[in-house]
Amino acid sequence: QDERQSEELPLGSRGGLAIPYQFPVDGEYQFKVRLRRQYQRYLMGMGWAQQLEVRLDGRLLARFTVGGNAQGVPAAASYAGDGEPGFAGDPDWETFMQLTGDDGLEVRVPVEAGPHTVGVSFVRELWEPEGLPQPLQRGRVLTNDQIYMGYAAVGAVDIGGPYTDPGSTPDTPSRRAIFSCRPPMATATVDIDEAAERACAQEIVSRLARSAYRRPVTASDTATLLEFFDSGRREGHSFDAGIQFALERLLVDPDFLLRLERDPAQVEAGSVYALSDLEVASRLSFFLWSSVPDDELLSLAEAGQLTEPAVLEQQARRLLADPRAGDALVDDFTAQWLNLRRVGEVVVDPGRYPHYDETLLNAFKRETELFVGSTLREDLGVATLLNADYTFVNERLARHYGIPGVYGTRFRRVPLSNPDERGGLLGEGALLATTSYPDRTSPVLRGKWLLDNIFGLPVPPPPPGVDTTLEQEPGTRPPTIRERLAQHRRSPTCASCHSVIDPLGFALENFDVIGGWRDIDEAGQPVDATGTTASGARVEGLAGLRGLLLDDPEQFPRTVTEKLLAYALGRPLDYYDRPTVRQIVRAAAAEDYRWSSLIVGIVKSPTFLTRAAETAAN
């Protein structure tokens, strides 16, 4: 929270966030700031006064003082008030810190309809000459000291309104997408044309239901939605209210909420059958777009043409070329495959890593998203994920990696001067931080993650009852990680797995807990980033690990294909899926294992186009 968070926030600011927001109509809106709380719901940084600013498109709307005695309630040095940690403190202070401490951080202003940026940030309390190193100002860990003398932080910003009558129905993109027709308006001399209203309502709900249900609508579908339209029309006294009520009914229909693949009649349990064109359309669109089929895809499915091989490939490539594919595959597939959702769970020892903060954590995740997204959008070979000579950084991340000449919060693509030390996924902070403990690296966690997600060779968990602790003997010097793990490899029970896991994890020992480069480990010993695999191959550092992966050109593409296929099917792969994976990978070799060759191969495969019946149909 001591960094400027966005180019949309002013110079000299720290923390906060910038929110792009589409205001639907002219009117008065309220911006209410809620401060961040720690895990026990206590506000943070209340022991000292800090200035909080609210801006609209850079224009200052309000400035508040938070912390210290600004709200008339002095903050205590412990979250338990005057008592010891874990015991109840002063009731007034408890109420203030848990419930009322951020009351009143709100402002109402008139805003014109259209896109605007709402900015909320703190004013830095320390200024220094440009270019000089800046000392750490406050602790960053969520402890008792953080509650008192740490940074206050923005937890959320609520935008409410409009609180004034806009005078007319707003014309927004969503309303234009919904209201494909309008019935004639009633006048002083002309009554409502109920037949015209109902015809228009039927057109709207039928069109939306077709898209939402991903199939042709039936008379029963339409009748149900029109019943809700009639009810909403009566209660709300307007055509729009009726459409809203019908949409609410549509959005809770199982055909919208669930991807239903119904077994055909008289099919035997366990037998394999071909999916219908409509089911393939849904599989394809949710695979590549994480959304419903568009009109072109749905029309081809309704005509029974989608599963023709040439048509299916053409549609797969069309969907893949759409920007929605890059966004969905990065946000959903990459997050699932690389465990990016765990980045927000990383906890780091602040005593060992005082420069670690939430800003750096967010930068780790954004780097990996942009990097994987670039290979997808440029349709590169998937090996680029391992041997790329570039990455994406902003000033905060570049400083952490030791990359000079990068300024500002905006991420940009930069070349790497020494790809053997940083290039590709395996040198990115998101993956290194999520495979470490708070106070030390873990070759076991990193090696297991590599086997599971990069080599495609998952290892089982330790057998029940096996002692996995690595205790230090009293009176001895702290052992290195390598010395600790040698204890496991001396045990026959543990050696079978650790002889495979540990050498891969050792190769990444030059990266510390938060992905910074190091030559000395936590025990004060020189880093040894070498390992010998079970097959006798020597691996040294990131370059050696990358070389081991790329020695077999099919190995990494095979892993990516397995992960993609499991994501596309929505289930783990089984032994009977392996021939499909091998066939896809071998066919993709002619195109250098580009993303498109793997994805199109999956879409055209029998595994994607068929399904095994779960139970015998009645």
C-alpha cells in the first residue's frame, strides 16, 4: 500500500484503486469508501493520521483524514484494546475498529452519463528526491502492529445512484441488446395496444431464451416467460417491468444455469454416443469463450451442420481468433492450470522479506496473465512458455527483478538480457511464490508442482503415517534445504518419490521465496542449484531445467494438451483419453505445436465430440 497503484491516480499517491465505470444516466451519485480490515475485522493503520482522497477523472471531490484521533476515538496499540492480545479491550474502541471506524467516508456529486474513472488513494506522507532509494515506511504484515501503525488501505468503493430522477429511460448498451423492439406508446387519445405489446414481448423473450438456453425455444418455454411478463406488467405498470420480470425467470432456469448433456433414449449405460450439434456448440463456446454460443454458431448447430469436419474447424478458428478467446483462456484455463488463484493466498515472513507487499503479489499474477495471453494471441508454439526471452513488467515488478529503465504502473513487454536467469514461466514470481513456504523455499513443493503441471507426471501424496518433518537437531548449525531433504532420500519409503521430485526443485533454488534472484540461501550458505534425476541426468539451474524439458519436443506440448482437454471436457482425464492426447500432439508437430493446432485438434477429436452414457435411459 505504499506504491502508486495506477496511472489514473495522481503522482504522490499511494494505495487505493482506480475504477473505470459506465454511468448510465446523468444524475447525482454517491461514492462510499470502505477501508480494509484484517482477518478479525479490525481496521488497519488507525494509529496515525492519513489523508484519503476521492477523485473523478482526476478532479478532487473530497479529502478525508483517517486514523489517529481523527474520528474522536484513540486507537490502541493492540487489537484487543488495553488488554492482552486475544482478550476483549475497551468496548468503545472495539466498536470503532470493527464497525464504525470508516463511517462517513462518502461524497455525493452530480455526474454526466458515460464512462468515467473513480479514483481513491492516500496521500504519501514522505517525499524524497527523485531517483534516491526510499526507506521502508511502515510494516506490511497483518499483525497487531499493522492494526496500529501499519498502512490504512482501501477495501472497497461502493457507487450508488442516481439519486435524482433522470427524467427519461436511459439508453445503455445492455438495454439496446435486450429491447430489440418497442410497442407503440399510449397517448391521451390512443390506448395501449396490448396485442402489439405481447407480440413484442414474445419476440424479446424468445430471442433471449434461445441464446440463454443454447437451443431452439419451445412453445412451453415462451409461454412460461410470457406468464412472468404479464405478472411484471401488472405489478410494475410498464412494459419494461414486465420484461424485467421475465428475464429474472429466465436467469434462474436450469437450462440457463447448467450445461445439460442428456443421454439419448434407450442408450445403454457406459456406451459412447455422439453429442448433438447443439451440445457441441455449447462445449465449443464454453471451452474458448467461457460463454454461450453466438448467433452464427447456434444457427449452424440448429441446421445440423456444425459437426461437419470442415465447418467445425472453421468455427473453432473463428472463435479462437476472437478477443474473447484470449481473455477467457487466460482468466479461466491458465488460472486453473497454473494455480494462479492461489497467488492471493501467499503469506510471506516480513522479517525476511520486508519489500514484499500486496502490490508485488498482484504484479506477479498480472505478469503471468499477460505473458501467457501474448503467446495465445500471437499463436506461438507452446514451447515459448518455457524459453521466451521477454516478459511483462511494471516499475514495481521490474525493480524486484532487477530490470532497469521501467517506470510507472503500466505493464509493458520488455526483453530479458539473460533469459537463462528469468525467461519463461519457470522464472516468474507467481509460480515461485506459490510453491514456497513463508520463510523459505521448498524444492519439494516446486518439484512436485513441476511434475504435476509442466512435466505432466503427477506424484502421489506421502503414504499415511510417514513423518514429513525436517527438524533441526539441537546444538547444530541450521542445515541447508539440501541437507534436510537428504534425510528423506535416505528413507526407502520416501526415496522413490523424492529422488524424482527433489532434483527438479533444486534447479530453482536461485530464486527466493518471492522469486528474487539470490546466490546465498536462508541458512547463509551458497546456493547449489544442481540436481541429478533418477535417470542420472544432471540438471543445473533454470537453463538446465528448461533443457531437460525441451530434450523431448513432445513432452511439454503433451502436458499442455492434457490440461486443455481436461478443461474443455470439465473432468479429469482417464487412461482411455491418452490415445487422443498422443494423436493430437503428433498431428500438431507439423505446426510447431502452436496453440491453434492443439486447440483445433481437441475440438475435432472423438473425445470432445462424444460422451459416455451415465445411466440407461427409461
